[in-house]
Amino acid sequence: VMTNFLRFLQSVPVDEDEDADLSFTAGAVATVNGDQTVTSPTEGAQTLVSPTIQTQRDIANMLVPHFAASGLVSRCLEFAKDLEHVMDFTQLRALTSLFSLLK
């Protein structure tokens, strides 16, 4: 679940005003003249990565250690499960709330 969120964050713009075509998200990333480009696997054409996506990728890369098996998020979930909650505690519900806050 955590890995899927990080992949989502790296490929889908969370800005509501973003109307970019996301068909290039499965391509290979390369740096050309300081700009990152994505090569489309079907067309072979290169597309510039938007600044929004680049920022999201940078942030996702910073979050990776915290989402590791022994990282901050996993330890917080272990701690939170023993606390009293208004609703029944599930890890999925807690992660969904975290993901919403991070977006």
C-alpha cells in the first residue's frame, strides 16, 4: 500500500489544475540539458516532465526511508494500534488518512 502511494505520488499530479497527459508515466527517465525527459515505450518520443511531477518525485524520494519496513510510518502504526480510538483502528484507515494529508 505504501509503495503504491509513492508510485502514485511520482507519476500523477496532485494539483487539481494539472491537465497534463500522463501516457508517458511508464517510460524511462533520462536527463537532457538539465531537464528530465521521459521516453514513451510505445512511441520512442521524449516528453519533458512537468515541474509539478518533478517536485512530487523529489518529495517521494525524500519520503522513501520513512515508508520502509522499519521506518517512521511503520513504527507509528505499531504505536497507534495500542492507543484508544473513537473508531475501530485499522492500518489501512490510518494509512489512507496519512496519504490524504500528504497530498
